[in-house]
Amino acid sequence: MSGQALKKATFAGGCFWCMVSPFDEQPGIHNVISGYTGGHVENPTYEQVCSNQTGHLEAVQITYDPAVFPYEKLLELFWSQIDPTDPGGQFHDRGESYKTAIFYHDEEQKQLALQSKLSLEQSGRFTKPVVTEIIEAAVFYPAEEYHQHYYKKNPLHYQLYRKGSGREDYIKQHWEE
């Protein structure tokens, strides 16, 4: 580890199962936790969050070393995993809990997130507006253990889900050059 302190980054990108593997095991990433944030119910369950009555979004919280994997790189990786123009969820997952958001933990993250969103909007990559919200980080509640690192625990089901949801094809079409 470098001399710099570890930091946290929190992203909502639809189903949290699909948001762990892109970040996990990158250099400088120390941990990726699936969970819930942004809502008004304390210690929500998966079933409560899926009911879209809690205000929470499925999200991942990443503990990282900014000297090894800077926040700007985290933002680039986040954007390339989602459809930032979809206000109603992600791919076949619909509803409030599957919306996209960047939850900033300090003023620097806020400014970098706003700058990256503006750059994406101005890039011409999308014809529809970028609707991903940039929100101050709130309490993060880790999801149930069976959701943690789901792609490792249930690799076949994870791959079928990722493909079947439309996420994989979307990423190939819009992000891989």
C-alpha cells in the first residue's frame, strides 16, 4: 500500500451483481461490497429494496488506493458498465432500485464526477441525455452475504444473467471500441 490513505467510492449501476466484477481484483482496489444506499429505510433487506419502497439503489462501495487506481479511472470504468441514458433502471432490471448514480464522498469526488458526466454528455457517444445522478454519499448498508461477490459464488448463473439482461451486448455495442 502507498503512503496515501485508502478512500471509498460508491456507484449504483443497476444490478449490483454486475458491478462487482469489473472493479474487483484491479490493482489498488482493496474491496468491493454490494449493498444499498440513498434511501430512507435503515438496514433494508433485498426484498424491501426490490419493492421500490425504500428509496435505496443497489450499489457497490469500493475501497481503493487513489495512488494506484485514481478516482478518475474508477469513473471511467463505472461509465463503461452502464447505460447512462436510462432513467428507469438498467437493461431488463426496471424500477427505482436499479437507477444509476454516483455517490460522492468528498468535494473532490463531486467535482470529478460532474466533470466526467459533462465530458460524456459532450462526447456525442449518446443521442439521449445522460441521466445518471451525482448525489452526496449516504449510509451504505451491505447486502446479504449471498449477494457478495456473486460472480465468483455462482459463475454460471451470473454469466447467464449478465448476457440475458442485455448488459453484455450493450457494453460491447456502446463501450468497446
